[in-house]
Amino acid sequence: MSEHVTELSDSGFEDSVITNKETYLIDFWAPWCGPCRLVAPIVEELAKEYDGKIKVGKINVDDNQQVAGKYGISSIPTIMIFRDGDLKERITGALPKPALKQIIDKALA
């Protein structure tokens, strides 16, 4: 992880994301997932570009099955955008950076 991306867990997800009144981008991933490895550097870049506008977190679905189950994560990578604790966007699969930026900008509008 970098200084711009927070590693989240089952135990801290609710406090960090749901009860928080900020906009959060969450990357659900696993170390063995090839497409997740493709998306990871894009998520890092977006975290830097949107610093101060959104918070970015990653959650390993193998280690944190409670949150993954709650949100019905059956394919990874899955990226979710929460605003004021509410799920605003859900993206499954690896998307290019411009497509992710459009989705983030829509969620921030």
C-alpha cells in the first residue's frame, strides 16, 4: 500500500467507510487475481490524483470474507464507491483508467 491507499479489514470497514461522511473508493481484490494486479497501479494513481477529494482503500477478499459476503462480491476486482456511507457505484472487472475516472467524477458530482 502507499500513503494514499488504506488497507481495510472486516473489523474496521464499517467505521472507516460506512459511518464516515466522505467519499470512499474501495478495491476488493486478492493476491492471486491477475486482473486485480492490472488494476492495482491504476487505483494507486487515482488515489494520488484524487487526494483530498476521495479516500481510497483496498480489501483483500481472502482475508476479509465478512465484508466481501455482505456486499455479494463474487468476482474480483470489484470497485465500489461509497458516498456518505451509501453505495453509489459498483464496477466489476478491470477497467482502464479513463473509464474509472468518469465513474469517480460522476460519484463526486
